[in-house]
Amino acid sequence: MSEKLSKSSSLTVPLLPEWKNHDEEKAIASHPSTKNTVSFSRTCVNGLNAISGVGILSVPYALASGGWLSLALLFAIATAAFYSGLLMKRCMDKNSNIRSYPDIGELAFGKTGRLIVSASMYTELYVVAIGFLILEGDNLSNLFPIREIHIVGFAFGGKQFFVILVSLIILPTVWLDNLSLLSYVSASGVFASLVIILSIAWTATFDGVGFDQKGTLFNLNGIPTAVSLYAFCYCAHPVFPTLYNSMANKNQFSNVLLICFLLTTVGYASMAIIGYLMFGADVESQITLNLPLNKVSSKIAIYTTLVNPIAKFALMATPITNALKEMLPRTYKNRVSSILMSTVLVISTTIIALSVPFFGYLMSLVGAFLSVTASILLPCLCYLKISGAYKKLWCETVAIVAIIIVGIAMGISGTYTSLMEIVHHLDG
């Protein structure tokens, strides 16, 4: 297999190419270099940007769904995701030709493994892009309430209008061939998350909202939703191979993961606690929708939330369109087809965002079905196969199998709950 991988062009030009330019719901902090020259501190920043993202808006809702005790699940999922990241590093240590997440799938299970990893990864990107449009529509309609607007004989609700408007703003960005500038713009992930936490905390402390809500200790019915949203916060694993290969000293990658997971988990937990104490059971799927609009701190948090998705959308759309272009006959691989595919992608995400305008439930679905699969199940399965550990009953093997079983149960229950909630609200 090692010889096969070293000869395979798919490792230098992946089956679904150019993963290095995008974000699993979250963009890498800088345009990754193919040279192994990135320092430890720079890799930490890149990793923090990869993990931190819009999930921070929904963790208070997740905590409200499951109750205070569900915070233990956030730390458990963070621990499992950190450990699965270490397993990915071990897989990459096995073969120096690994450059992307699909490469790990191919080393473990051949072309089938590559296809499964790629499908999981890119489906997640597509659905998160839809979530970005819903997020923009929700917050803009909250800032600028419009009941109905008429354009060329068509009537649109305020939220629908803003989703379409943002799509039109985003459209030219997905036509660009070189997204290195956008990758630097989207590198504001860590800073944006910090600004949001501080702004919301300021709103509670100094702008009269307060921390008066007590909340509930435990809500069993809300656990699947809570777990799914927590899992969504840790869906950055597909970028780990890029970070690993960019490092000057790959032996330090384990420490990078430790620092990144510790800091982001502190951030997520802080936001969950602050938001739940502020609004209790009434917290929205995006906490920004609860904020008083007449306060400067609230507007800072909301505007920070609005800017990031516009910059990040193209970074996620480009790998998908690149993958689609690879399937075209050579005669159709040109600039016109690229623009056409990018346009169709934006139109399709817009249509779904208008049809399923439930940010919290959609992100819950992503977390339960796609994030659990890509960030926990697949790394564990690939490691067991590549290392051959499945042949021996070691303590670590038992632990990994236990994680897989719990992950499957978590994914099934969360996916079912999310789908039922979406169907219920569509019928309502």
C-alpha cells in the first residue's frame, strides 16, 4: 500500500482536490504552504482558526437543550475529538506521502475509503455553507426588520430577501480562481470568536441584561440536540493533515492539538455558560438573536458574526466546485464551466437555505451525522486498519472500539432528532 500511495497521483492531486484552501465549517488561518516551514506558534494559530467558528453562536442553545450537566458532554466530545486527532497524526506518521484527509482513507481502505472520506467531508462543507446563508438571513432580518418586499412582481419575506441579497454579494467571490486573499481575510476566526464572547459578556455585565437565569440541571430529551451541536464545534479534522504537513517539526503536532483543543474548549464552554445565564431556556439557536439591538456591544457581536461567513463561503465552495470540475471531460474544463458550476452551487445552497431556514436544527444535523462521522468515527476506523491494532485486544483498542460504538449511537440519535425537528417545523 505504501508503494501504491507513493506512485499514486491522487496524493499530489487528490480525488477531490485542493482541500488545503478551505474550511470544514471553518477556514484555516492562512493560505497553507506546501513547504514544511511553518513554526509551532503559527501552526497553533492555524489550528485555532480551523476549530473556532460559528459553532460558538449555538453552544448556549445546546446547553439550554441538555441542561447544566450536558457541559460534561462538551468536554467528553472535545476529549474524543482531540484523541481522534492524535490517531490521525499516527496514521500520517505511517506514510510520508499523505497530504490530505482522503489520503488517510485511501491508505486504510483503498479507493472506497477515499470516496467515503471525501463524500463525508464535502457534504459537510456544503451543508455548513447553507447554514452560513441562514445565519446571515436571521441576523440581518433581526437588525433590519422587514415584513415583506416586492421585487419584479415577486413578494419576499424579510429573512428570504436578506438570504438572497447575501447570496448575490457572495457570488462574485466564488468566481475567483485565486482565493489566497480570501483565506487571509477569513483568518479572523480566532479574533472574531474572542470579540463575540467579550461583546456578549459586556452586554450582560454593563448593558443591563445580567446573569439572572438559573436554567435546568438536566433535560434528557434535549441531550441528542446538545450532543450534535457540541460535535459540530469540533469538525476541523479534515484540515489537520494540511497543518501537520506544513510544520517544520512534525513531532510537535500533538502539542499543537492539545493547545488548540484546550483553548477552543474554554472558549466554547465560556460562551455556553454566559449565554445560558443571560437568557436561560429562551436562548435562540443563535445567541445574537437574543441581544438587545440598541446596545453598541450587541451590534459589535452581530456585525462580527455577519462578516466572517461572507469571507469564508468562497473558501468552502471552491473545493466542491474543483471536485465537480474533475469529473468533467477535459474539453469542458475551462473558465466558463468553472464560473457556471460556482454559480449553480450558490443558487442551490440559496434554495435550500430558503426552504429549511432553521439554523440550529441544520447545524445539529451536521454535527450528528457529518461531524461525528468525519471527526470521530473515520479517524478511529482508519487508525485501527492502518495500524493493525484491530487484530490485537489491547486496552487502547478496546477504548477506540468503545468510542466508535458511542459515536455511532450518538450519530444515529442526533440525526433522527434533528430530522424530526426539521420536519416538524416545516409542517408547522
